[in-house]
Amino acid sequence: MLVNGKHYRTVWFEKDKIKMINQLVLPHKFEITELKNVSDVALAITSMVVRGAPAIGATGAYGMVLAILKGDNPEKAAEVLRGTRPTAQDLFHGIDYVLESVKNTDDSQLKHAALKAAEDYANWSVEACKSIGEHGSQVIKDGNIIATHCNAGWLATVDWGTALSPIYAAKRQDKKIEVYVDETRPRLQGANLTSWELLNEGIPHYIITDNATGYYMSKREIDLMIVGADRVARNGDFANKIGTYEKAVVAKENGIPFYVAIPSTTIDVLTENGSKIPIEERDENEVHFIGKERITPRGARAKNPAFDVTPAKFVTGIITERGIFRPEELSKVFSKK
């Protein structure tokens, strides 16, 4: 995708280092961060320098390359990285992909094999997200207003995005569209990241407060909603950024199509339903502070679940690199881990 007219990937490997766009300083500053070891990678994921399931998956894959280059124990490094974001299925997939690819590889070829596996994984992810856009753009009609929640654009992936990929494809098809961008408290990924992406792409949009989506749906000012996901269970239940569940319920009540856009690596076929998906609880200070400014009374307590689970019954369709499916079709189409 484009930043000031120049193409970037969100994360890549260069000269024995992971390089990535630092999402903590956007939209006010554009900065490239370098990661030199597994500890750097773990911190980048937990602090959300990089976030979004597919981007984390590629970062995990590249993190395993760093571990092998540094002579770390691969299994111990994998354990450290798996513990950084327990809900994000792609993280486990990226780590396991590299581990499986280098299994039984001769020591003299280990570093080369690990890097090739990670690059293959990242390149596949890019093509998958591009295909998500091609399939998903079919549900977007000329003149539509699309709602989003959180950031599921190219910053959340290696490139193209998941929920935003159909929007980018529709724009390239010369469809006139607008996007309503939920601000996404507490970390404001919609207001900070999605809006920044759409500005770079020249797509008209409005930032709205998280609790305004229902109002616009009730007034029929939203034609459809597309979100991403961090993990999708076998039955189609899915975990996504906190606040997604209520959006899906209100969309159903108002007869508005609600789509989930994901690469197949986000599907966890070993998890039967959404009740089995672990939900990450993050630091309560994310609620108390916006930047360095405290917005709550000192002494007040806060709860901060990072995700909620939306039941499959609220989902119109799941957009993948292989097409659009009903939730109940997932277990047949994607039957293997």
C-alpha cells in the first residue's frame, strides 16, 4: 500500500533484522523500527508496535528466523512468541510454519531454510489478502457506505488488509464509496490507523464514535459492515476487537449485511466454538489514558478485554482468499489445520 506515494509492506526482513512500521506513533509520525532478536520481537508484539493477526503471524515467522540466526533454542523462542498475544491465531500459524519447514534440515542449510519459509509465508499472506479484496469487492456496490471497526487494513497485515482489502479493490474498480470508521476505544486504532490508511488511498470517510454505529444503521446510512478477526472457530464464531459483537447484533436487527474478512490462517479448526477462544485482558491503563493524558479519576478501576466473541448467527458471510462462505461451510471447506 501507499505512504506518501511510496509502496511499503508493514513488516519485512532485511540484513538480518526485522523491519516494520511503528504503529504506536501513527498517524502523526511515520517511523520504521528495527528488531534484532526475539526479545525485541516479543516486545513489539505485546506493546502493539505491530498488531493485526496476519501482520503478527508474519512477525512471528520472521521472529523464528532471528532465533535461528542468533543460535537461540527454536522451541523456547517459539514459546516466548506464542505467549505475546494469546487470541491471535495467525501468530501460532506463522511460528509453526517455520518450525515445520526447517524440521530435519541440515545445520548448514538451517538459516537459509528458515528465511525462505518466513518469506514464503509473508508472500502467501500478501496474495491471500489481495484475493480477499477481489472476492469481497463483489458485495460492495457503487454508492455504498461501508462501516468498519478497529483497523483491518494493510497495517494489520503484510499488505492489502482484510476488511479494508475489499474497499481498496472497490476503489480500484472506480466504485464511488464512503467508509464510516469506528474510533475503536481504548487504543483508537480506527481513528488513528484506519483513517490514516484511507487518507493515503484517497477514500472518502468519516470517523464516528464507537457508540454511533447503531444510530447510523437505524437511519439506513450504512449499507454493509466488514470487519476482520483474530481467530475464527470451526463453527464460524469469531473473536475480534472489543465492540464487534454489539455491532453485529445491531446490524442483524436492522437487516444490514455483516461480513468477516480473513485469510484461512485465521481459522482455528481445532477450536469447536467461540466459547473456547482465549480472550486477552490488557493493562487497565489503556482505558485510563489517551496518550499520556489520564481521562479517568485517580483511584478508579477499569477492565480492558481486548476482544469479544461474535456468534456465527450474526454473520452474513466470511470473505476468504478462496471465496465467500457461510459460517456453517467453514468446517467443510477448511477441514485441515
